[in-house]
Amino acid sequence: MALGMTMTQKILAAHAGLKEVKAGDLIVANLDLVLGNDITAPVAINVFAGINAKTVFDKDKVVLVPDHFAPNKDIKAAEQCKKLRTFAGEHEISNYFEIGEMGIEHALLPEKGLVVTGNLVIGADSHTCTYGALGAFATGVGSTDMAAGMATGKAWFKVPTAIKIVLTGKLNKYVSGKDVILHIIGMIGVDGALYQSMEFVGDGIANLTMDDRFAIANMAIEAGAKNGIFMVDEQTLEYVKDHSDKEYTVYPADEDAEYTRTIEIDLSAIKSTVAFPFLPENTRTTDQITEAIVIDQVVIGSCTNGRLSDFSKAAKIFEGRKVAKGVRVLIIPATQKIYLQCMELGYFKTFIEAGATISTPTCGPCIGGHMGILAAGERCVATTNRNFVGRMGHVDSEVYLTNPEVAAASAILGRIADPTEL
Amino acid sequence: MKTQGKVFRYGNNVDTDVIIPARYLSSSDSEELAQHCLEDIDADFIKNVKPGDIIVADKNFGCGSSREHAPIAIKAAGVSCVIAADFARIFYRNAINIGLPILECPEAVAGIEAGDEVAVDFDTGTITNLTQNTSYQGQAFPEFIQKIIAAGGLVSSINKNL
């Protein structure tokens, strides 16, 4: 009798041409997509030059997105972006996205329909795990793996064990996918899913939007996971069909699939959650914060929370209100499409009238690159995904991770605040 | 292959942002990256590290970003080996791919202190603390990974098969 397999194991087996795999197996799998950005791809391009391959394995399956230090923040960044552009030209890479059509890679790829359900994707960026929201296996790798993937269309994997996360119920007002994943990381720790898959199942999934699911899968890496993956439902398939004409395959987990642990989460019990410096596991719910944590900056954007629903929620909070004196607010729509939608829906007017500023799509401040770097002693509330030491600038600055509504409420009150306080 | 060096000791969750802060990622020059290695948690590291020295850390070393610049910076700083209780998975892959020796051994980590002189035998996985006169058995790599290392890293391993 065949072994029961998890969603992840089924995708890995199918891409390795195997009937079955089990946790611990080392396999070589075919890749549907290989991704890199302006930080990781320049290193990969150098490595690629040392591989005996004339060109990439498939010019339609390599994606290059200059998004981290782009628009070019300085001469060095300009040289790195130029390296991507030149390589894309030389190898006729169809999915190279220049300023004007680009966006933050993990918001851009699903939007462009480049990743669909059942795909196996590697990306030289740790948040590649975002595409697990589509029922794909997607994982972050380094530049050498990216170079090897570009050359051969293959990568080696150790088949992971998995944690099953069963979601039930429905989220309350001012609580989103971001709070769900912060809650989970707070519970299991930043290495709680080390080397493992986080597999999300349960009837609560139907109550989560795709944007919620992207935010949850995006931060699986912050629990150390190899990947996060969602059970596929009608909403997933509707999203995939709306955005892509690629063929997709649904790989449901077997009923007897093995999980090392099962975590049950009632979505209705989750509260707005804040991750305090300097780890995403340092979580407290907003109602547990009794002291006034005065802030200098708010960033709403990133591959975690830079999608349309994030800005529509933030706009509702900012509507008719003003940013507190002394607080700088940066709104960064993740893609050009989202930017245009925000403009057409009037959100930009709301943000600007409130006293916020709006940036072109970029990872920018999230990695302390540009567009909102912190000085010594400054505090930022950000809808991003990491709050490590020095992450957004000076080594003595602090980042607090929240959902967009808490970030907006904090901007208005000048301290970390729950939207119900307004 | 063997190595011996003085230990630089760190705690849990040393992330790739502190191994090499993003503000330096507009360079992919290994020597330049090495100059800023670990500066946000140990400003003296790069002044004091000598070729062959060893980093010992607790759990989840290399968590966070996938930047290969992190193991590149450590290797270029002259570090001959990183020993940790466990590693974040992308860092683990990257270290193997670029030829930075790493070992998982929670017992050794518990028994090694900053400044200890430690010797590592990669063929056997034996870690010897010369200062405290103790020795530990590190976890050997699976054969599949040993082949990548033996070939001289992922690129050489792929070139053999192309």
C-alpha cells in the first residue's frame, strides 16, 4: 500500500517523476519557475558564468525582478540592476520586469499569473514561500541554487516532514492573515517549523481572502519553514483562472498523510497582534500593550501586506483623520497594478489628505535599503515581515510588525494602537 | 580535511541581516562583504578574527533572508567552520553550495565557550575542544550532500553531469 503523502510531498514526488516520496528522501525535481531579484541574481549570474551551460533551461521559466534597491538607489544598485537587464537581454528572458511594469516579486508573480496551483518554484529570496497560498510548492534558496536552477531546470530537495495547521472559524474585525501568522510564530517560535512544511487546512480557509492567505504563506519562513502551503478551494482556483491560462494541478494531502504535529486554530479567537523587536516571535496582542510605545515612522507595504485589500483597510482607518505630528507614513503599493487600483479607488487622496506619502513599488525600507531608513533610536510600525536588529536602518532602531489597520491607527495616534481606540 | 581555530561564540537565531546587513548588499565582492560581517552584533569580530577561526552558535543560525552574501562574508572573513545546534535551512544549503564547512552538534555547542581552541575533523565529524579537553561527535552529512562537497560545491558537481 502506498504511503500517505502531504500536499508538499505530492508536489515534490510529481516533479521528481516518482510515485511516492517520504520525509527524509533526497530527490532531484523539475522546476516550473526560477526567480531572482537585484540582490540575489547578480551573484547567481556570476555563478551561472562558471556553469557549462550556454543559456538558461527555459527562457519563459526564469523570472528576474529588480525590486529591492530599485528604482536604483545609488550607483552600486544601478550596476546590479543593469546586470539583470543585460543578462535578461542576452538570454532573451521573457519575464524580466522593468520599472513601470514591475512590483515586489512575491506580489507580482501571482498577479501576472506566472505561478499556478501545483507548481514547483524556487526563488533566490526567502519569501518565495508566498506562492504556497496558491497550493504550489515554493521555497527560498540562495544564489548558487538559483544559478543551477537556471542552467538545469532542476534542484535537489530533502523531502520535509510537515506540521498540519487546521483553521476553523472566521476572523474578527481589524484582524487579518497577518495576525494569524504572527500568532502562529508567537506560539511555535522562529524555528518552530525548521526544515518542515506548514500545511494549512480546515474549513476556516474559506473565510480567508487570497490576500490573507498570501500574507500567511509569506511568513512561513519566519517560523523556519521550508514552505507554507494552503489547501486548494474554489477561491484559489478562481484566482488562478482569473490571472493565468497556465495548466494547474491540485494535489490534496492524503487522508493518512503523516504530520509531526497538528495545531488547531480558531480564527475567531485571534486578536490584532504586534511582533516586538527583534524577532517575529516576540508577539503581544494589542490589548496586552499597556505602555505608550511612541513611534517615528509607519510603513504600509511589502510582499506581506502591500496588496489592494491592505490599502483599502488602511484607507478606511485614515479616512477623515490626520497622521500624528512627528510621524512619517510611507504607503508602498506592491505592484503597478495595485498602485493604479489604489489611485482609481481614491485611496491615494485619503492617504495624502491624512498626511501620508506614497512610493512607487519597492522592497525599499523593509530591508533597510532605501525609502524610509531609520536613524538611531527611532521606532517604526511596519506591515513588513522582519524586525531583526538593524533591519530597517540603524542598529539602534526598532521595528514593530503589525497588520495594515493597526499600522494606520498607530500612525494617527503616534503610538502603537488598536483601531478600536480611534 | 581538518581545521583548528579560536572560537567566536554567539547565541540563538543569528539572522542573515546581522551576518551581513542589507545596507552592504549592493556589493557582491566577497572581501568587501567580509569587512562588515557580523558588525551589528559584534563590532570587534572582523578586527579580531584570524584565518581558521571557528564560529559556534546555538539554534537556528542563519535564519531570515536567503542572501548567499551571508556565508560568503563568513567564509571570506577567514572562518573555517560554523558549528551550531542547528541551522536555518536556506543558510544550510547556501553554505554547502559555496563550500563553507558547517556542522550541527548541540552537545558541542553546549560545551564550547568563547575563546576556546577547537579542532574539527570533517572526515569523521569529530569536534575536539582543546582548551577544555573534551570531544564531541558532529552529525555527518548524508551521502548525497557529501558528493556535492566532494565535487567542490554545487557548480562543480553540476558541471560533472552536464
